[in-house]
Amino acid sequence: MKRPNIIIDASHTYGSGKNTGIERVVRNLCRNLPEVLLRRGLDSPAMATHFQGRFLQIDHSLENRLQFLADWERNAGQFVPGWVQAIPNSIAKLSGSAKIRKWMQPQPSHLGIYKLPHHLVRWSTLLGSVLKDKTIAPGPNQILILPDAYWTRRGIWKTVEAHRKAGAFVATVVYDLIPLTHPEYVGAKRSLKFQSYLDQVLRHSDAIIAISKSVRDDVKKYIDSQPDPRGLCNDVRSFVLGAELAIPNQTLQANTVRPIVESLFDPASKKTPYFMVASFDPRKNHQQALDAFDLLWKKYPDLNLCFAGRRGSMCADLMKRIDSHPKLHRGLWVFHDLSDIELHHAYERCSAVLLPSIVEGFGLPIVESIWHGRKTFASDTPIHREVGGEHCEYFALHDPQDLAQRIENWERAIRSVDSRTFAHTLASNLNAERFVPTTWAESTSELIDAVLDAYQSGPFRQRGPLSTPALPSLRSMPSAT
């Protein structure tokens, strides 16, 4: 058997200014994959992005251009001259519509009115790669790994099928089925779109690799529930996500943590925040954390609570509560755009980490928190138990009093030794004795082992190439997906 050529797609993540769990997973897999393949005697992978019915190889030049687009999306205002911003800013001030203000003055990781110019720059950037002949042609002996957010990239599946017909093996990473199992957290429209995405995954994949055993079992149940499962992928496996954050050297780190983040998480203050990393979505359950701290602030007015995450689409009530909260900027802190370096800085110095989620596919902040030796409070759910094991303190969902009491017990322990650093050292040592974290190199290795095992066995070996399709022409200018 010939050595396979491995392609990993990152169409959503490369060029995205978001830094949610999915983007962190994709970046870490791409970062570690070359070394993992080298240890197996395989060639370095082709990093790819999708454009106009083809996969383009991401070289150093294209990566830099996509990083520029990501920085633009992360904070659109920084990339627009002040005189240009003056017009939408004036419209926002005069408008009584919250939607218009949101569009004219986009939040971090949102483009708003700047979406069209961003789209045009992205399109011209990728077109340049086509003209430079960076297209990855479909062919046999290819393994195409799809770890990204393809419910936002629906046009990719025709290209995936073209590679399959030419003999490629397709492995797709699935993060969760929450839009189907809990549609109340995404809305009916998004739930239907997600179902369409999942159906495409099942029809165009030779293997599905879930990010946890719980998600693996959910996917299997979904397949079994279909009236006619013939033609659907039936090779469903799982792997474990890594824990560490990718950070540069300490000198660069010191220069890239904003002063407000550095001062807020200064251990010398002995009042470093309790930290929650989660997108502002209903299922993340920020409301319970706020309810618990409303109880705690009555006894401990000097406590700090910090939320870090991008705004979701169903968080208006939560943001209204936060924006009008008397503790805002005086005990309650919110960041929508923390970098990996700043996340690392906060994890290293926070008083504890909170994960009150109602439902998750994995719960990446759990392993990130334990990796940093932090006390970790997690809601008592099956997936948190699977991921956190004995290394978290679990509290009852929808019971703010239970969470408040557990935090108060921990706070008393901290104050009794009068040193948060000492208390954290104890917590870190306890975790170190029992917890062996999975690194991203190990996670990537586990993913590749699952993919290669599926590639070398099962129905794929009997399928073989079906045809070699022609690449589409570039006569029109549809969306850059």
C-alpha cells in the first residue's frame, strides 16, 4: 500500500478572528500534525482552505494573509481609519435600534458593516492562490481530515465528494450534536441547518472521529435512528483533546498581555477573579454563575468574577443583565477577545475556574484549567464527569446556592492561609499526583492513529476510486467558502 498524502482543512479557522474551543482545537491539530506524521514516517501534511470548489494549499504567504484577515475580524475597528468609522459611529448614535448599533459598531470577532470589504479582500486573496496554482487536485492515496466548523461552510461538500470519487479517504471530526439534542439553545432555524450539516457528514465521510466518548455514542444513536442508514458512515470513533494553550516565550508573552488583564489577574492583590471561559450562549449557563456571585457578594464584596468569551446570538438578556449589574467593572469583568496568551495568563493566576454548562461536547476549559493546576468547579453532567473525572468539584445544575457554598468553602481555605499562591500550589500538587493531562501532541497522535486505522481497514478499502472529476471554472464570483 502506498503511503497516503494527508490533507487537513482549516477553512473556517484560518482567517477567523474567533478563539472559541473549535478554533483552538483546529489550530493545535494543525500545529502538531507535521511532527506526529514525521514520527510515523509520513510526509508533512498539506494545510488547506476551501475556495470555489477546490482545496488550496496554505503556504507561508497565504497563512500570513489569512492571519491579517483574522486580526481584522477580531477587532474590525483597528483596521479602519477614524474618518471612515465616523459615519457608522454617527449613524449608531442617532439610531434607536440596537440591531443597527450592533451592525455599525461591531463587537470583537464580529465584522458588522465591514463584512463586505473583508469578504472582498478574502476572495481576492484566495483567488491569488488559485492563479499561483496552489490547488490540491483530487486523487487516490489521499486522506482528507476535516476538523473545522462546516455548518458555516456548506459549500465544501461537493468538493469533498469530488476527492472521495477520486479515491480519497475522508475523516471528519464531530464536536457535538447539541443543536439536535437541545434545539432550544440554538433556535429552530439553526437546528435544521445543523441537521443538514450532519447528514452531509454522514454521507461524505469514511470515518467520523468524535471529541469524546459521549459524542461518539450520540452519533451512533443518531445513525441507528435513521430510517435507512445504508450509505451513511458507520465507522465512528473518538479521541481526547489536548489541554495546554499554545504560548510563545515569556518575553513575548509579557509584551502581549494587555495592562487591564495583567492588573486584574495580579496575584499580589490576593483578589484575583474566579474565571469562566465560555461563549455567551444560554447553554453555557452564565446566569447560574451570576446568581451564585450575587449571593457571595453579600458576604464577600471584594470577590471578583471574570467572564471571557465571544457574544453568541441568543445572549441579549444575559448581556442586559451584565451591562446593568452594579458590580460591573467593580467585581464583575467581561472580555470578548482574550488571546491564547491572555487566556494562559488568566488561567495561571485566577482564584478558580467555573464551568456551569448545561450541556457540552467536551468542555475544553476543564482540561485547560486542570493543566494549569487550578481549582475547577464544574456542573455535575455526564460529559464533565467523563472529562474531569476526580479532578473537579461538581455542583448541582440550576442550584446557585450549592455553587455559592462550594466557592465560599474554597474562599475560606484561601483566606485561612492568607496566600493565594500557596493555596494554588497545594491544589496544583494534588492535581499533579492524580491527573496526567493529554498534550496536544498526544491528542493529535490519537486522532491520526484512529484515522490511519480506519483508512487501512473497513469498507473504504473495498470502495476504491470512482472517478477523477474535473475542477470547476472560475467564471463567477460566489461566496468564498
